[in-house]
Amino acid sequence: MGARLRERDADPGRLAAADVHRQHLRAHLRGARLRRRPGVPAAPRLHRVARVPRGVGGAGLRRLADRDRGRHLPPGADVRQHRGGAPAPPGHRDLAAADQLRRVERAGRADGDRARPERAGAPQAAGVRVTTGTGMPAAGVRVRIAPSPTGYMHVGTARTALFNWLFARQQGGAFVLRVEDTDRTRLVPDAIDDLMAGLRWLGIAPDEGPGIGGDAGPYLQSERLAIYRPYAERLVAEGHAYRCFCSADRLRGVREARQSAGQKIGYDRHCRDLPPEAGARRAAAGEPHVVRLKMPLAGAATLHDVLRGAIVFDVAEIEDVVLVKTDGFPTYHFAVVVDDHLMGITHVLRADEWIPSAPIQLQLYACFGWDEPVWAHLPLVLNPDGGGKMSKRKTVGPDGRPLEQMTLVREYRAAGYLPEAMFNFLARLGWSYSGAEEVFSRAQAIERFRVEDVKPSPAAWNPEKLDWLNGVYIRGLEPDDLAARLAPFFERAGLAADLARLRAVVPLIQPRIETLADAPGLVDFLWADAVAPALEELVPKGLDAASTAGLLAAAEATLGALAAWDHAAIDAALRALAAERGLKAGVAFQPIRLAIAGRSVAPPLFETLEVLGRDATLARLAAARARLAAQP
RNA sequence: GCCCCCAUCGUCUAGGGGACCAGGACAUCACCCUUUCAAGGUGAAGACGGGGGUUCGAAUCCCCCUGGGGGUACCA
């Protein structure tokens, strides 16, 4: 029994219904063996595993294993037995017992975290398939992302993809991309390209998918229409679904009326009891219609979520949703179930927002007699202020100016974020590598990732932390590598970006940029023909125009006479000059910096001069001196 | 409105009945280093939403409230 069941204490009827439903489901699970398409290897299922940490029975087992480490489990021990046929645990009536159960669950979970290696050799209880009790990746895990091509890739999609990828890699399984393009009205033509580009950029490209191939294709739902049809027909034939001929107008009217009357369900099930033959006849005559799921009028549906335990829904509150649209395309609810089943998906790791629709899908699994996948609903990514799903909307920047929150992967890429930094950042949203380490590699993440460790609470996007992380990754790059990555950003800024020049500039900027796009603005003066510092800035406090001009002239002479043009020599010469004139370094170098860079904030002076070259340096010093001299 | 999810510093998180007057990271502030700006170093400030239970003991388990979020389509 899952955690949440206890919350239903007040409603024994509902609870009983939940039990009945679960028994139903179990009967299905036992009876109906997974029918697999030829060519799709039977995947060992892991769902007991994932559920064990939350299920009381499983937790009990684990706790047993913990306490009597090394002792073998009773051969007959079966998680399903524990969670299933048994009467409702005392927790339903008795708070103290419930408390006890909670503790057991926690213990189980903690045990799962720590005791893995120790438990490696322990034989598994019958019927319990544990992920990696042997330390070996369990083969056959198949996960997927199922985005719809209605826009460019969102960072939330990227995060979901990342967690799926991580899990697949860690389990030695397959990561599948299935494109849910069943809404023909919202298609964006290059959305799929953008998605693939984003996934590749992040280094989490799918193993199977459109344009990639695989045994479970096609991976575009629009190419699977013929596949869905018989399943829809089967549901209708078996009385699990019905044809609905209601017009959009009627539906709208009904929904409004019912909503204002406080009814829970928007559709009045007008066509639900139409005789099937009549429906078939009208359909055959070409009358436009949809196919709706005949949702049970009462009962409970239980979603077993890896992160949240059991979530019980009252099915009476769920509408007879449309399964097949008038245009013959399946809706999400229908296609997702058929495809996940046909594609052998073992674990569904998807966003939180799908929880409310889960009972519909559960119902479909039950109707078809198919084994459910393991469910894990991942927390949403929220706006930086925590106010709602991350979306493109106006916020106020640090400078008080209106700013648009970036939400697209391509935007972050264009803004000069490194894919490895983005990967790291995304992984840290809702999951932590450890209590202390913020920066970790892909390999490390793969090694440690566990779905159960994902936090169930939503996480706000933290732009400052992303910037910092990106800076960390930039500083960690080999200079040649950084130069190469910088090239397109310099080009975009209109600065001729030959690699040798960039390579020379890298040391000036590497510790000073947070994004690749920051770079050109830091050193663009090196590309300029001349710079024009503000005269009043050129003269430091404590000096006047004449003495500043004198200083610049001296610098010009000193540097012009320098034997070697490198920063060490420049350093020595300029320091000597400052000392000679009785000036502190900070005072003496600032006018030179202004003369050279045209501004007071710039990369370190000597290295900059070295890159600028002697001729340009002398010319700029002379120009600044001339301007000072022209002062009244 | 109804249904569902969630709840530790501003943010991301560690924590899973005693090891916690709660640890780390970003951001903030101060100091050090320093030719400016960074980077780096050191330090400071900063949280268990509230109320009830359970318990010898609660950030941790339970309930309620509050708050936040999601869903409520012939969208996904």
C-alpha cells in the first residue's frame, strides 16, 4: 500500500474501491503476458525495483535484508504478495501503526541507497526483480522522450531528456525519441531538427528515433496511424470505448453549462450509451465522429510513482476523453499508451504535469491487459522567481531593464553557454550528485544517477548559478579548445577571428568571461584601428594633463626601446618607469591602459600590450599624448 | 470552482527520529591578493512555513492549515 492511501482514512469506501481496482490490475498483470512485436526483444521489467523503496511490502523486505544482512530472504517472499492480497495495513485505522509503516519505508529507502554492494550476492525473492542487485546493469531498460514538435526545444524538455538519458546509460538501456506530432494544427516545421540539434549539442542524442532508426519504429506518430487504428477498434468492440458524434459547438455549450453548475466533468457522456451498431452505422455513413474512452463510473485508479509512492485517483472524476480525433489522428492519451507498449518502454520518466492524466492511461493499460511501465514523474522547472512553469516572459534584469527569460536550448547555445556546463546545470535541477560536489562530469553523473534520488519538488531555474558554472567550465577548458569555441562568437561580433589571434587572446579573457558571448566585448579594442579614451578619464587623480602626457611620452620611449616585446619585459620596463617618476603602479598604469584600450576596465596591461603589438601600442600612446597636449 | 502534486537559507540542494544551536553551492557583503576588471583565498550574514499530534527525543513520521505549483481541450 502506498503512502497516500493512508490519507484516505476518512473515506473507507474509496479505499475499498482502490483495493478492488488494484486487485483488478494485478489480475491483469498476472494474466496477460506482454505481447511483443517480433524484433523487439523482451525487456526484463524492473518496476518492482523502482517501486520497492516506496511500497511497504518491498520496504519491509529491504529492512529485513538490512537488519539481517547476509541472511537469505525466505524463498517465498514476494513483494506483490506483501503489497497486494493482504488486508489493508493497520495504518489505515491506526496512526501509530501508520507511523511505524512510514519509518519502515524510510528505512527501506535508506537501505536501498547504502546497502547495495553488501546485498550484491543475495538471491532475489521470487517475483522481485531488482535493478542492479548484482552490481551489473540490468539489460533491457528502455526509456523515451516524447516531445511534440510544436516549438523549439525548451530547457525543460532538455532536462527531462537528460534524466532519461542518464538513466538509460546507467542501466545500459536504450534511450528512444518518439515524436508526438498528432496535433496537425500546431506543427512547427523545423522543430524536430531543432530538437535533434539540441540533444546532440548536449551530448544526449537518442539511440533510436526519427532519422536514427531502430527496431521499434516508425518514431513519428504521424507515420503510425495504421498502427493505432486496430487498437481503437478493439477498444470499441470490447466496449471500452465508444464513438461520439457530438459537435464541437455542442461540447462547448455543455462544458460551459456544466462548469457553471459546478459539475466536475465537462462532457455529459451524451454518446456513451449509443448502441454500438448505431455508432458503427453512422460512422460507416461517413458521419464525423471521435472515439472516446468509456471511463468507469466509479472506482479508484492508483498510480505507483517512483518518487511519490501511490497516488490514488477517483475515476468518477475523470472524463471520457477523446482517444481518436475526427481527423483520425490519435490523441496523446491513446497514442502514448499504444506506443510505449509497442516500443517496449519499461520506464516512463516524464514531467510532473502528466500526473493528472495518468489514470486515463492506467485505464487503457488495464483495458488492453498490458503491463504498465514504471512511472516516475519528474519535477517541473520553474521560472527563476519560482512563479510558474519556466516560460518566456518578461522579467526585470539586474539593471532594472525589462528582460526576457531565455527558455530555449538554442538560445542558451547562442548566448555562449557550454554544453557540458548546461548538462551539469540541468542535472543539478532536482538531483544532486552528492552533498558537496557541484561540478561533475557526464561519466560521474551516469555512475551515480538514480531515479529514486530525484527530488519530487519543483526547481527554479537559477541563471546566476548557470553563469557561474559556465565560467567554471570555461576556465577548465584547454586554451586551444576555448579559442576554437570562441571563433564563431568573434565572427558574429564582426571581429576577424583567425585562430592564432584568438589563441593569443585567450589568456586575457579566460578567467574573465562567464559565457563565450562575453569575450568579444572584453577585447574588441585589440581589433580596432584606434581608440579614443575620454580625456577626463585619461588623467588620473593627483596628476594633471601635462604630467600625464609626460608619463605617456616616457612610456612610449621606454617601450620603443625595448629589446624584446613580451609581457615580462614590458612589465619590468613599465614598473621601472613608474618608480622613476615616483608613481604608484596603479596610478601610472591607468593612463596607459586608457590610451591602449580606450577604457578603464580591461584585461591585464602587459599581456594586452604583448598581444596588441609594439607598433599599435606606440601609436596609441602617441595619439593619447597628442590629444592631451591639445588640451587648453 | 474541482482534482492532483510539492514544501530546509533569496535560489539549487545535503539530511530520512538522537551524529543538527542544520552541511555545501550560487547570489550578497567584508577582508586578503592585485596595474583596472576578473579569477583565487579567507570570513560573515542567511532556512527547517504555521498549528496540532506520535515519541524520552521531530527538520525527519502522521494530520490539519497555509503557501507555491500543475491539471481541468478533438494540445501535448
